[in-house]
Amino acid sequence: MKNRGYYGEFGGAFIPEILVATFDELVDAFEKAKNDPSFWKEYLEIMSTYSCRPTPLTPAENLSHYFGGAQIFIKREDLNHTGAHKANNVMGQGLLVKRMKKTRVIAETGAGQHGVATATMAAKFGFRCTIYMGEVDVKRQRPNVFWMQRLGAEVIPVKDGTAILKDAINEAFRDWITHMDDTHYVLGTACGPHPFPEMVSYFQSIIGQEARKQILEKEGRLPKRVFACVGGGSNALGIFKAFLDDPVELVGVEAGGKGLPTGQHASRLASRDGSIGVAQGYKTFFLQNNDGQMKETHSVAAGLDYVGVSPILSSLKEQGRIRVESATDQEVIDALSLTLKKEGLIPALESAHAFAQAFKEAGKLNRDDLIIINQSGRGDKDIFTIADAFDDPSWKEFIQEKAHGYTL
Amino acid sequence: MKNRGYYGEFGGAFIPEILVATFDELVDAFEKAKNDPSFWKEYLEIMSTYSCRPTPLTPAENLSHYFGGAQIFIKREDLNHTGAHKANNVMGQGLLVKRMKKTRVIAETGAGQHGVATATMAAKFGFRCTIYMGEVDVKRQRPNVFWMQRLGAEVIPVKDGTAILKDAINEAFRDWITHMDDTHYVLGTACGPHPFPEMVSYFQSIIGQEARKQILEKEGRLPKRVFACVGGGSNALGIFKAFLDDPVELVGVEAGGKGLPTGQHASRLASRDGSIGVAQGYKTFFLQNNDGQMKETHSVAAGLDYVGVSPILSSLKEQGRIRVESATDQEVIDALSLTLKKEGLIPALESAHAFAQAFKEAGKLNRDDLIIINQSGRGDKDIFTIADAFDDPSWKEFIQEKAHGYTL
Amino acid sequence: MDTPFNNYLKKKMQEKDILLMTHIVLGYPSWETCLQVVETMVKAGVDLMELQIPFSEPMADGPVILRANQKALEQGVTVQQCLDFARKVTETFDIPFFIMSYYNILFKYGVERFAQTLKARNLQGAIVPDLPPEEGQEYLDLMKKHDLTPVLFFSPTTPDSRMKYIASLSKGFIYCLSRKGVTGADTNFSTDLASYLSRCRLATSLPLALGFGIKEKADIDFIKGKADIAVIGSQTIRIVDNEGSGAVGKFIRSLR
Amino acid sequence: MDTPFNNYLKKKMQEKDILLMTHIVLGYPSWETCLQVVETMVKAGVDLMELQIPFSEPMADGPVILRANQKALEQGVTVQQCLDFARKVTETFDIPFFIMSYYNILFKYGVERFAQTLKARNLQGAIVPDLPPEEGQEYLDLMKKHDLTPVLFFSPTTPDSRMKYIASLSKGFIYCLSRKGVTGADTNFSTDLASYLSRCRLATSLPLALGFGIKEKADIDFIKGKADIAVIGSQTIRIVDNEGSGAVGKFIRSLR
Ligand SMILES: Cc1ncc(COP(=O)(O)O)c(C=O)c1O
Ligand SMILES: Cc1ncc(COP(=O)(O)O)c(C=O)c1O
């Protein structure tokens, strides 16, 4: 095993022996690509012709005015192809897969965003594609399943465990353990065994590189704070990395679910409920019981509803380099609603966590302070959840009529 | 009345006397803006910071290879904020509304795309907003209604006439006739009385300006053909305008619906069923009976399902400068399916008409011929329609379960 | 300028302190009712009538007339039937009748043929709300050629200079919109309206018809002396809808 | 290298042409059944046993063992109960028992405390499939310190050099994965497997246990002489699930 990838005490590669060679190959391919300037160029080229990079940094004048504090800027990852920052990661890994001459990709997905992104990348690069998705999520996120299938991917509902994201990850590993010769596992976030945390944040770092350049060009100075939601941690690391050496406060926002005291949340770092453990191939803070069994988590945002968190974030948190907060489901819905009305933007429920926290802080900052919120994705994918959260009666009627039509 | 805006025998401003002053004011404001170089700069600025302009021109290598003929490029208007070229028009008119110091905007919408775009623009600019939408469309396109409302717009279902797009346009005019003092009517396509056809295509012309530059930069030569779907004509004119003086064949694609011979289509120019008339304030080809009453139209794509067509396109067609074809619902679904699988792109059903026609022609062209398809919007908004078109059983099940959940 | 129609108007205006013009949508709610309504109106002393050929896109009409248009079309009303009905009423009743419709009806029929038909059927002229004079040159010429009256509009948003221009192309009378908005909504009979009407008066020597929102005697009392013709549109349709054609006579008589 | 365990293995290997190691998931389907199964297996001549402490994320396990893990946890099985059960079987039965689990179970329990407990309860060692030696230094040291056997893995994808490295850290025997993939799937007993096993043999002088996919006598016949221990995992769970714990004895006896 060539390299284990530790960040402080976090990270590592806790993988079955059968995968060691595959990881060595991947580490090699990734190191080579990183050291080959043409690789990043190729990456930038595809991100600017297939997706819409650089994505804009939108001044949110109405929200700034509304809170009367810091000037708010929004990094628009929602404008990526497939609607979220997930595109950055899958396209990068896709290029790597081409270099490794593999012909099949697999991925886990929770909300379905990463599954759609991977299926899209696979279609573009001509790879065969299998997506593992917890059965519970398959039911909740049918629109994304529909698109993955239309994109030519096979979607396998995972019925084991709690039948959600973490179980899909296990199942993807099981597939990989079996088919590593022709298959690459496109992990969707900065978690899992080395080199995934490093690799995924490497591809996502394009977000922060752009944002830093954009704010300097526009405003001539750095932001005071940068906010990003934290599921696995990829969009957060993506925007944070470029600011690590700057006097910029970096704020990650986890899912507070029904409130930290209820225990129904997914705050591994912001709550006291997380503890260090080793699962899914890496060491980090997990929401687990004293035996080391993983707990059920809760969030209105499927993409934040995960037991583990990037080891890089755990380490940055322990070092005090980042601050981690949480936002409750209700705060998130309110932040989403305000952002819609004030700016005409529809953040994904995941991203709306970052907005919610920024809104708590913006008013207390000065008018010449700048803050950046990472809008990791767009919310129109979430219509079923958002309509339910708003308890919209005409939506229900619409669905009932639709259903009735199907019965006839 | 200052200016009537004719294109050959098409166009004009057939408006009630009460609106003449409002149109004169609008014509004035638009002329001034056009002649003020800072206006276009302001427009470019907002389109690049709020939306994602320039949108990419994506080489579709897999499709090109598949058809074995022309090299296919796709202009990615789907990557705009709100998911379609509609953003270009609404943001432009929004800037104009600011200049006219009006505080309220109204719009018609069929599929809901233009309604969402207008509601978004209104939120961004702080305008009050009312959207008129045929009751039939409100029922079919509930997701968009939901978003418009969340964006702060009032959505008024129009129950009159055939309760679809054209009736919503009439109703918007009725509102405008009543509230022109503080209200601007943001017409959604290059139709209606002067200056709308000119103004809307002016804002949309950014598509072709970019595309022409991009293809020249990438390939060093002009495309052989450019394909765009034609509803009202705004995305088609948007991409065509930049190529009008070039030796480039411009192909508009109308909705062939269930096939031209069935009469169930919306082909005003490509079929023999269209005839010249005057309605909704302008003269063009309409689908009407011998008495001049407008007919019902049909398309799988709500945004193409309109009785009239841009007078500018009617004129270009009559001059022989553009070719107009049609694609049937089935051809469109097939083209969409192929594009998903081969390129990982999800064109809107509207845009898929352009793809369908391009696919009919690509294989017959040479390998060094280039063609551009305008992907006017993204199709994930169309999931209800597309899932129905694919007759997806798990989708139906999902909706039925959802509905069942609401009944409990 | 002294056409027989002008003479008719002059004579009537001497007899009455205000004239009444009413409106029906042809074929709505049925041809029989239409005929009864016309008869009742004429008997009740209406001085002029607008016969609207229904159109699928009646942009300037409010809900009442809009729905009447729609219903008529759903029932299969054709332009030919409308013109035939018009012939019947001009043969039967001795007041001037105007065709009111949107321009596409004329355009598809052929504007010249339309004018010829109007003349042949003894109609007085036409009212086309979506045809501003700039777009209507051919129409104005043909109406003139066939000795018909093309009624044009003033609106509260029309500047004085444009009123003059419109007046210069007008014959018979000018249709003054009482306010912004479409047919059928309420109008505020206020000093604004009065000063608008005096602007109209200054712009033309033709009689002024005031339309949109006139519903009752009080409205008519208000405009007496300020305009010459009161146009009652949606209100009579409402009455026929709610109380039947029989109620229209009483309503008309109650107005003056 | 001549530990009591090694001596045990040597002795058994002299007696039999192949040894059998079986696997159960602790607490599945019930504690009673577990005890019956262990008893039956020992009586049927099983030479070694793996006792799996269930984990919520058993990444390397296939459907059969995975579901057994899950069911056990749903039934409330705890690590403490598992270790207590282990004490009971080491007290009752006279073969070596190994704890098999994923690393987080050890990590949360405390690796040192875990080793102490294993020793105190007379367990032979542990098998931790998600702990490659590079990550397991502390674990290896502590197992050594407490005279326990940490079983490491070879896999068909392990290069020769790495096999040597793993062998150098190993005690007792080496667990050779028969193929790519997780537990429970079929294995192709082919010349590939044979040449892989001779690679393994070259890399170590320790006995080789072959696991994954062994289901019947034919499989075991194939590996006799190529490996020293046959590991039967999912298959016995299947048999208990389908035919009850009683059927296990007959199955085990049928293998050799
Ligand atoms: C839009 C969006 N944002 C954020 C996340 C969370 O992932 P991460 O923390 O890796 O950015 C997801 C995951 O699905 C997502 O879809
Ligand atoms: C994505 C998309 N494309 C095309 C159209 C058709 O309009 P136009 O012909 O004006 O581009 C619509 C209208 O809703 C649309 O939503």
C-alpha cells in the first residue's frame, strides 16, 4: 500500500486486501495526473465546454440590504451541468478513468445528485455505469432514478442495512471488490479511503480557485467568511481550500435536522454526538453508538444525511482552522424561502444550510465585510421535498390528480 | 404611434388605442437603451454574474461519431439560470423596466418556463409580479407554478378561451391595458406587437453572437447549418441573427405533433395549415380557420404549442433565408433519448425538436461540415411529460405512492 | 361631413339629452335571444347598436363579453351567420347598426369584401378595437370608398395631438374609452373623466360616444352634457344572462 | 514460531488432509441456535472457528453474511454479549476460536482492551478484513503483546512482494481469499486458483487457509494439497437458514 493519506489522525485507507492493488493503481494514476500540467488543462477544458465553468460569483444585493450587514456573494455551483458541484468531481474522475483505461464506473448515491452526475459523465465518456442507491432513497428520489436510467445507467436499489446512502457505499465497495479490473468506483464526496478525500477535494478545489479570483477582481479584497454546507464535505473543501492560507474564516454547516438536542440530525462535527471511528474505509468523526455501530441520521436534505464526514474537515476542525455549525430543517426552509423571494435563486436544500448559517451572521458583520456562500446546487431537483416542507396543498392536488390519471 | 416594426408584410402593432402611449414609451426606452453602449454592457454584466454567460458550445463527439457525418456542436442555453434561454429575454427587459421606473411586471406563460424566468427576474429586481397561465397549463405544469409562487409571484390561472398560452397572452394584455402606468408586460417570445419581436430577439441575439465567436475560435470556420426549435421564435432568432449575413443554412424546427397530416401539430410555417392573420397584436402566420378563429394546436412540448410565430421568422421564411421543418412528438422523444445516452445532455422537449431535425440531416453531411444545435433549455423540468412519454411504470408507482401518502 | 348618418345623429341629439348605443355578441346566448334582445332594445329607445362578431382572441374585452365570444364560437357561430343576422336586423329595425369585431375577422374575410358586404347589408359601419389608424389605412380607405363609418377611438392616455390626428381620420362619431382597462369593469365617474371628456371635445367636432363601465342611470346622468352617446356593453349581457332578454327593455328605459 | 496454536495446527494437519474452519455471525439467528451450531460443528470435526461480531457496515461481506449481521444488530446484539458468548464457547469446546469483525468494533472498544479481553476469554486471535497491515500496526503489536494471532490476508491481486511483506507480519496462518469479490458468491475452482495458491505457498511457510465460495466436497477436494485449511462461511449460514442447525453436522461431515 503506497500511501495512506492522513490528515492529523484522520483519513487512512482501511480497505480489504483485495482492493489494495486497485487503490495503489488509483493513487498512481492520480499522482501522475496531478503532476501532469496537461491534465488540469484537459479538466478545465471539459469543465468549460461541457459544464459552465467558471461559474459566476453573484452579488446578492437584496439579501445584503435585507440583513444590513456584510455584502453577500453567492458562488453559483447550481449552474453546473446536472445542477450541482458534483459535476466537478465526476468529470475529473472520468478523465482519470480514461487514463486508467477502465470501461465501467460505479457510484453510490443518496439524493441522486451524484448518481445523475456519474451517469451523465459515463454517457459522455462512453463508460458502462451502475449506480447503487438505498432502496429508501430510490423511493424518495424517483426523478433522479428516472434520469439515471434514461442516461443509460443501471440503478441498483440497495435493500440492506438502513437502505440509505451509507449502505449504497458499502454495496458499491462490494461491486468494486468484485470488478476492479475494468471498473472504477467514482466516490461522490471527500470521504472514503485515500486517495478519495484528497482526489475529490482536488477536483472540487476549482470552486474556491475561481471564487477567490472573482472576489479579488470584483472587490479587491478577501471575504471575511466563507460558508458551505457539509455532507461528505466535498463542496465545502472545494471552496475552502483556496482560502486556507488567507485570513478568512471558513464555516461549514451541517444538518441540524430537527435540532441537535433531539438527536435527529447529521451533525458529526458541530454536535457532541459524533465520535471518532473507522468505517467505509476511513477514520473520521461518525455518528455511532458506543459499540461502533452507525446510527440513523436525519436531515431534510438527503445529501447531508450521512454518518461520516471528510477526514480533511475533521482535521481542519480539530486544528481550529474551520468552524462547524449546524442549521435545522426549519431554518433551512426559511432561508430557502427568503433566498427565492429576495434573489430569485433556488438553492438545493443542502446548500440552503450554508445560507441559513450565513443569514444568522450577516447582520452582525459590517457593511464593508464580504461573505461568500457556496450554492452547491440548485433546488428544483428537490421539488417533492420542498413542496412537502411548504405543505403546499395545490401540489398535493396535482400529484393526486396525476396518480388518478395513472390508475385509469 | 411612433414605429410599427414590419418585416416584409409581417409584424406591426395591432393594439387598442389605450395602449398606444405605453407602446410609444416602450419603443422610446428600448431605442434609447439600444443606442446607449452602457446598456449592453450592463446587460452582459448581469448575464455573466447572475446567469452563466457565455454559455458553452459543447462538441458532441459521440453523436457526431454515431451519425458519421457532420461534426455536431451544441449551444448550451440549458445552463442559463432557470434552465433556458428565457433568462436572456427577461433579464434584458428587467433592465429596461428599471430604466422606465416601473415597479410591476406581468407575463404570460405556457410551459411555465417564461413564468419562472420572469418571477425570478422580478425577485432579483424587486418588482411585483403577476403571471398569467392557462388553467390547463397550471394543471399540467404545477412544478413551475409552485416555483413562481415561492419566488413571490402571483400566478393567475386563465380559464377563458382554450385556457392555454394564447389565452394567457390575451389576459396579460388585459392586465396591461388596465395597469400600464406602473406595469410592464414582459412578453416571452419574439411575437406580439412591435417592439416585442425586435426587442426579444435583440436580447436573445447574445446566443448567436457567442456561438459564432465560439465556433470560429474552436474550428476556425463557420458551421454549415444551425438548428433551433421554433415556438414563438425567440431562441431561433437568438441564434440565427448572428449568422444572417453568413453562408450558413438556418433551420427552424416546429412542433410536428402527431404528424402534419393529422392536423394535430403546431407547424405554422412548415405545414400548409398556417395562413396569414392578425392576432395578439401582430401579423404573421397563424393556425386558424377560414373565419380567422384560432385553432387548437398540439405538441408534446408545451413551449412550442402556440398558434402564432415570430413575424421576423415569417419574413425570413418568405425570403427563403431560413428553412423551416417539423419534428413529430415521437421523433422528439427518440432524439431526446439518444442525446441522453450519447452525450449525457437532457434537452428540453422544445429543444429536442432541433436535435431531431439535426439528426435527420447530420449523417448526410460531410465529416468536415460543422453544425450547431441550439439547446434552448434543459429537460429536467419536463419530467412529468417525459416520464409519461416513456410510459415509465416506476414513475407512475412513485406518483401513486406519493398521492397515497397525501391522502392519509 | 353631412352624411345621412350624421344627420340621423344630429336629429336624435336634438330630441334627447343623451343617445344610447348598446352591444350584443352575435349568436350569444342563441340566435333567437339575440333577435329578441335587438327588438327589445330598439323598442326601448336605443339609438345605435354594435353587433359583435365573436373572435377567439378578444384582447380588449373583459370577462363578460369575452365569455360571450367564447360561448358563441363553441356553439359554432360563423362570420357568415353573423352577417346574415345583421342583414335581418337592418331589414327589420330602423336604427343604425355597426359591426364590432377584431381585425383578423375582417382581414380573413377580405377587407374590401367585408366593406362591400357591410354596405350591401345596410350596416352603418364598423368598430375594430385592435386596429389603430396607423395599421388601418387600407381599412379606412375602403370604408370611405363604400360610404361606411369606421369608428375610431380616443382613450384617456391619448395625447391631444394624437386625438387631433385620430379625429382627422374619423367619421360619424368618436368612441371615447372612459378609462384604462377592458370592457365590463367599473368606471369611476369623476372629475378626471370630465376633464378627459373636455379634452376630447376640444379635439373634434364629431359627437362623442363614451363607453366602458356604464351600468346605471347615475352614470348616464353624470355624462349628460359631457358626451353625446352612452355605450352600454357588458351590462346588458349580464342582464340577459341573469334575468333573460325580457328584462333588457326595463333596464334600458331606466337609464334615461 | 512454535506457539501452542501452531503446534495444534501442525498436529491436525498431520491427522487430516485438510482442516476446516467455519464461520458464524454472533447472535444470528439467535443465541440458542448459535450455541447449537457451534456444538454441532465441533462434533462434526471442525478444526477452527470464526465468530463474527456483527457490524453495521460489513463492507467485505456478501448478502448472506451481511443480512445475518444486520438481523443480529436489529435483535439488539451488543459487543459485550458477543464476547460473553465467546467465553462460553471457549470454556465448553476444545478448538481454537477467532473473533472476526471490522476494525471499528475493535477501535471503539479500545484495541488494547480488546486484545486483553480476547486473551482473557481464551480466544485464539482475530480476523479483521478491513485492516490492512499498514493501518494495523498498533493492532498487530498489541495482538503480539498479548500472545494472540492476528490473521492477515492474501488475495489474488496481492503481488508476490506484498505477500512476503504480509507473511513477515503474520502468525498462525494466512487467510487466502480465493477470488475477487465478497463472501458468499461462487468461486471458480480452476488452474488460476491453483497457481495463485502456489504463489501463496512460495511467499510463506505458514499454513494457508482458503476462503470465499467453498460450498461442497468437490471444492474441498480441489484444494486439498494446495491449501491447508478450507474456510466455510456463507454456506453454513444458508444451511442453518434453510434447514435448521441440525443439518449443519451432516453438511460438515459430507465435506471431507
Ligand atoms: C447540492 C448538494 N450540496 C451538497 C451536498 C453534500 O455533499 P458534499 O458535502 O460532499 O458537498 C450534496 C450531496 O448530494 C448535494 O447534492
Ligand atoms: C426550453 C424552451 N425552448 C424553446 C421554447 C420556445 O420558445 P421560442 O420559440 O420563443 O424560443 C420554450 C418556450 O417555453 C422553451 O421553454
